[in-house]
Amino acid sequence: MSEEVPPERLRASDSDRARVLNALRDAVADGRIDMDEFDERSDRVHAARTLGELPALTADLLPAERQPIRLDPQPVMGLLTGLSRRGRWVCYPDENVVAVAGRVDIDMREALFLRNHQRLNVTAVLGRVEIDVPEGVEVRITGRSFLGRNSTTARAADHPRPPVLEITGFTLFGVVRVRAPRRRRRLGGLVRRRRIAPRGRA
């Protein structure tokens, strides 16, 4: 993807628009907006062509961490508290994550990577950062650690040019852990063979 295109101008997908519509339907159901306002906002959702047109339609309905579409270039900072970022959000180049005596949970399974080689700068000082990545992403941990622990359960990707997530930064008496989905074992053939194996005579 070309780096010259700002995230706000990236084309929105049908699933992006569906996320916003679901948030609007929930707002109608609990009385935060009426049907007239729902109709007006939903028309704007259907007409939206870029990601930048969508966040404003739910900005006054949900807190930041529950927004259906997030375009937020600010660092994710958990200072003496817990913080999370999940759902559909744009992962900017050299995104910064900081946990100081706190915990930060980053779910990248539905995030939009702007580059095939995405870098995440993670700082954990007496804190913990948990990162969930989608299947098929190659994880490289290049950050430094002093009396801390950096780890990943991600395995090498099967295809030749997988998306890469590089974890840089610094860990001091903290933990940075990257988790990938467990690969399913293919046991169907084994089970079938066992079922058709002839039984011994009594």
C-alpha cells in the first residue's frame, strides 16, 4: 500500500460501514438517538467512501475504546492504570505503546496495517503489555530488556512474504508478550482411519 495516502483517505470497506451501522442501531435501541437522526447518519454511512468519513458519525455515542472505527495517531499510554485498544483501528507507522506501572492490552487481529512491515515501539516499565496478532503475521522482537521479559507465541509464517510486526522499545522490570492464535491440528484423517479400521475377532 502506498505510504503517500493518509489513513483518513483510505477506502472504507463494506465491513467498516457495517460496524458503524451496528453502533447506530444500538444507539437507537437504547434511546441515545431517534429514528430521524438514525436515518440521517445511516445515509451518511452508506455514502462514505473513505475511513476518515466514518468516526465522526459515532464520536458522540461511545467512548474512545468502544468506537467501531478508530483513527487515533496518539500513543497508547497506560500510566498507573489499565488501558486497551481493540476492534477496527488503524495501526500507524511506528505506533507507540507505553505501560508504566500499568497494563496495556493491544488487539491487532482486526487492525488495519498501513505497511507490510509494521513497527510497534513498546515501553514497559514495571508494567505489562499484551499484544494479540492475527494468524499469519511474522513477529520479530528487537527491543531491549533489562530484568524484564519479552516473548511471543507466534510461529514462522507459511507464505514467502508475510506481514511483519516488529516489536522495538525497552522493557525494565516489565513484561511484553505477543500472542498468536493456536494452529488447529488436522486430525480428521486420523479419526476417519481409526473408525474404519477392522476390528479384531473375539
